[in-house]
Amino acid sequence: MTGRRTGARSRIARIALPATLGLAPRVWHAAAMSIEIPEKLAKDHGGVSADEIGRKWAETMEVCGGLDGDQSVLDIGCGPGRMAISIGERFDWSNRYLGFDVRARDITWATREITGRHPSFGFEHIDVRNPLYNPEGAVDPCEVRFPGEAFDFALATSVFTHMQRDETAHYIRETGRVVSGVFLSSWFLIDDEAEAQIAGGHALFTFAHALDDGTRADRAMAAETVAHPLESAVEMLKAAGFSDIEHIRGRWTRIRTGRHNQDILVARKR
Ligand SMILES: C[S@@+](CC[C@H](N)C(=O)[O-])C[C@H]1O[C@@H](n2cnc3c(N)ncnc32)[C@H](O)[C@@H]1O
């Protein structure tokens, strides 16, 4: 893994993440997860290859974010627990973990199937509005207060890709309040290089719908696939007290191959 500092404009480290990280495979080649997410739940969260995707993410969290089995973990927008199961299997279920999500049926399932077997892995439902995942939600995302307890490590995989700018900024501020260590989040991020790929017809998405808040949507329903400007994402993280921010480019731009479709930002508290 190599890193290089970019110019003064973005002042973040760029990291190229190879497809193979070179770690001992551990659970990587095991056929099925010990707890299998039903297809009807998994398909709403990036497809049925939940095991492979989750395991890759858990490996990335260890290699790029320093996650280990002793850290407490907050999973923002956890869905039915794809990351929970992958982290649990990777570190022998030794972490204290809390995931929350706006989808009641995901949380009901995860609580029964995951917490029922591994009580240090907990899940909470919040009735927060999201046009795609919980359109009737009673609470505005900007009103959400994260759990009072403190966490070492936070993750938000494929969540800000469904949220608007002010909602995302609020969630990042809340994360900054409760997390003392690393925050690993995934995004579709637009900068000059991504823009050039879109203009050249090379990127997987065009994000053709510019929204008033500076984000861009790929579909008519904005919440389906939201892209944020890289600079604004970095500003939000810095405003929330994070520094040492690394950008790992996602495969969606087709600038280079990598392990994950979405961009990743790894941010640390000093
Ligand atoms: C593509 S899924 C990703 C799920 C999980 N992070 C993963 O990677 O497996 C997006 C998730 O974000 C959740 N979500 C959307 N808006 C949210 C919000 N305002 N607060 C918490 N979760 C939210 C959705 O309910 C959904 O579970």
C-alpha cells in the first residue's frame, strides 16, 4: 500500500488499494457466513453476495483503519448486519458493537439472529426519514442524536450515498462527538479526476442531476445514489474534529481497479 500527499487544495492523503491486501485469509475463503442474511433482506443492501462484500470490508477496516477485536464499534446505517457478521467472524465476536438503522425489519432480524447468538453485538431502530429506506419515518435525519456511549471505531458503509449534504454533515458531527478513534466511511466522491472520467464516458455513474445542496444524484429519485464533492466531505470530517484523512478511490470511476466500488474516507481523531 502506498500513499502520497496531494496538493494544498485538498490536503488529504491518496491511497491506492490493491485488489488483494496480502493478509492471511482467515475466514476469507470459508464458503458461507455463520449467520446467513436472508436474500429478501440482503438484496436491498447491495446484493446477495453479502458474504464476500462484508468480508472484504472487514479486511479493509483492519488494514486501513486499524480495527482489531478489542475496539468498540458503532455501525451507522447497519442494515441487517452484513458488517456486524463480518467483523464478528473476523475477530471472534470479541468487539462491543452497536448498529443502528431506519429499517425496522432489518433491526428486528439482526437482533433476533445476531444479538441472540452474540449479546455484545446490539442493534437499534431509529424511525428516521429516508426517501428510499424509510419514507414514512417520523424524525428528520438532522434531529438524530447518536448513542451517549463512546466508541473507538465508527463505520458508515454505503449510507452517505443515500443522504443529502446537511443530513450527512449532521451525522458526521454526531460521529465526531461519540467516536475517539477512527471513522471509516464510503461514498461516491466527485473531484476533478472523477469529473473527467464522467465527462469521458468512462465512469459507472454520471450523476447527472445536480441538487441545490451541491450533491449530485444519478437517478430521478435522489436518495438512490448520491455523490458528494470530495472537498465538502473532507470539510465535514475536519469540522467534526477528524484529521489525517485518507481517500481511497472507488472502482466506480474506473480510474483504477480496486477492492471496493465506492470511495472510502478513513479519518482519525488525534
Ligand atoms: C446500501 S444499505 C448499506 C447497509 C450497510 N451499511 C452495509 O454496508 O451492509 C444503506 C443503509 O443505510 C440506511 N439508512 C439510510 N438513511 C439512514 C439514516 N438517516 N440513518 C441511518 N441509516 C440510514 C438504510 O436503511 C440502509 O440500511
